[in-house]
Amino acid sequence: MKEVIAITGLSRSTIYAEIAKGEFPKQVQLTGNRAVGWHENTIIQWIESRRHA
């Protein structure tokens, strides 16, 4: 999450709000029940798509 916040410039709450609206890439399950993350290339593609919009 820290890296995603740093890359996107969005707050944690904004990221989760955007996920709920379907506007942000969905998380992928890592190890354990609560561990989730994102693929870096997915986040970069999302940023690029927002620049072109």
C-alpha cells in the first residue's frame, strides 16, 4: 500500500473509495487471508490511462 500511495499520490481512503466505485485496479490476493497487493504494471497502466483521459 505504501508504494501504491507513493506512486499514485492518492491517500489510502481515496484508493479504497476508487476500488469501491470500480475506478481503480482490483487487489490481488497474496499470502494469508488479509495480505493483498497490486501488480506494479497494473498501477502504471492505470496512471497512464488517467493521463490520457
